[in-house]
Amino acid sequence: MTEKIAVIPGDGIGREVVPAAREVLETVDPDFEFVAGEAGDAVREQTGTALPDETRDLAASADATLFGAAGETAADVVIPLRRTVGAFANVRPVRAYPGVDALQPETDMVFVRENTQGVYAGHETDVAPGVRTLTRVITESASEEIARYAFEYAAERGLDVTIAHKANVMRRTDGLFLETAESVAGEFDVSYDDALMDALAMHLVQRPEDYDVVVCPNLAGDVLSDLAAGLVGGLGLLPSANVGHERGLFEPVHGSAPDIAGQGVANPSAMILSAALLLEYLGHDAAGERVRGAVEATLANGPHTPDLGGSATTQDVTEAVVERVESDEN
Ligand code: NAI
Ligand code: MG
């Protein structure tokens, strides 16, 4: 069955790394139909809107979307796109790779971040001059959904789970998050613990090897996953999946990198690893594994782009990954 993949490069290096990831997907070719869409700063300049209806419709009707990055308009593009695909989970694997300098070379963990509510639910109010409030929304249903996703993910891979929270202070909201996650944990044969998110931040830096799957409320997941990113050697390596029940949106953690855009030197690894997550989301596990293996071999043996200390171009790295994907064909 042909699957429809929306391809939205966006701005800056999105326009360089998305074609690279598409080339890799075409190499493994699981019968995808690619449909291209535009979003971001450049489109806003031309049309007045950063996310045209046609692009949103593409993501709404595609089985999965590959998104690069937007510039200043990122929030106007990414948040509505995540909503369009019904993404309840933001999944961010953070790994150190052989061949790449990392502060903590033993790091290998996955953040499963609640993607719809918490303090990002959008309820901010000006209550009086100089006084503003924010309502933090935690529901049992969203907490259950994210916890179930995290425990299923861990069970399938033989991993442990850590539930991040701050229920000693936010007793009602994180109390509900923790209580719900613990009750979901009871359904699985997965070992788990819970951790206060501030102490967890310290432990993640000191002993990242102690953690596998970390399930978090929205803001905590955003902050802790960026912290962990700092342990493994840079934004050019970090993919992410926005997972919905019927569709997904796959994007690197990095932005449009205007400082290096147009030079052809962006590291395509994060984007290609996002494409590997897309393949796995659609059930093409062997193809996803081949792509990830080819990126890992390229990180281990080169060529490397300048962010990793090399002098290769985006195209050089992409060609190396494509060759390794092809040579792994069986
Ligand atoms: P950024 O991620 O674009 O860049 C931060 C630094 O990392 C820069 O020095 C950049 O050159 C480097 N970098 C990032 N990705 C790289 C790659 N693949 N290869 C080599 N080096 C890489 O974040 P920054 O500078 O804070 O934001 C730039 C623009 O991107 C802003 O307009 C921001 O709004 C937007 N942005 C968009 C996001 C999205 O669309 N999801 C996410 C984050 C930022
Ligand atoms: Mg962030």
C-alpha cells in the first residue's frame, strides 16, 4: 500500500537537510508517495501566513510528515502542525555516538514528553496591571495516554521507565500525573521509578547511563531533553517524533540555523534520524534500522560536517549514508 509522506522543508537549513532525508527515504523506498508543502518565514513574506491552509491540509491527510525547521515563525508553524497530526507524544531519543565527542559518552535515553497540555496549554491571563497568571492543565486522560505510550515503548525494548514530576509542590496537578502514570505502570512488566524533576536534572548530568525512558509533563520534557542534548555533542544529532494515533510529524530538534544556512554544511544526521523514526512509526522497522545503522556508521567513520570538527558538506555526508544504506541491502 502506498503511503503518503508530506515533505515540508521550511526555512534555512531545513531546505538542505530535508532533501537529504528524502534522498535516504527514496533509497529504502517502502512505496512512499511524497507531496511537498511550504511553511515558514519565506512563505509568510510572500503570502502573509506562515502555515498556508494547503500545507496544513497536506499534513492532515498524509500518513506522516517530514518537517525541517522554520525561522522566526517556528511557533506559528510547528505547534499548529503538531496539533494537525494529533500528536500527543513528543519522543526525543538522546544518544551519544561512537566517533562524536560527548560530555557523557554513556548517554542513551529517550524522553517521552506530554505534548498537549501542562503550562503550554495556552491559558495565560492579564488579571490586573502588572499581574499575569498561567493555568497549568493536567488531565487524567492525557496523563494516561502519555504514560501508556512510555510503558509500551519501554516494554517492547526491555527498558526501564522514570516518571518525572514535581508532585511535592504541584500536589494537585503533578499529583494526578504521577498517580495516573503509576497506575498505568501496574499494567506492565517494566521496572520503573519516579523522580523530582529538579533533582533529576542533576542526576541526568552526573549519571545519564542510569536512565532509559523518561516520561514527563510538557515543560519538564522540553527542558530536560534539551539539557540531555547538551551531554551528547550537539543539535545536529537529535531527531524527534511527534506521535499521534493516526499520523506523525518527524523533525530534528534544531532550528533553521541562519548562521550556516545556504553554505551546504549543515549536519543532516538529525533530519535523517528523524526519517528513521518515521519509517519505524509506519511499521517499516527493518528499513528504519538500516537508516539508523548507516547514520551511526557515518558518525563513527566519517565524513563529518564542520559542527563535528570535519570539513565535509551536507551532500558528502548524505552520499555516505546512502551508500551505507545500499550496501546493507539484503
Ligand atoms: P538553531 O537550532 O537553528 O541553531 C543553534 C546553533 O546550532 C547554531 O549555531 C546552528 O548553526 C547550530 N546547528 C543547528 N542545527 C545544526 C545542524 N543540523 N548542523 C550544524 N549546526 C547546526 O537554533 P537558534 O539559532 O536558536 O534558532 C534559529 C532559528 O530557528 C530561529 O528563528 C528559531 O525561531 C528557529 N527555530 C525553529 C525550530 C523549529 O522549527 N522547530 C526549533 C528551534 C529554533
Ligand atoms: Mg525546546
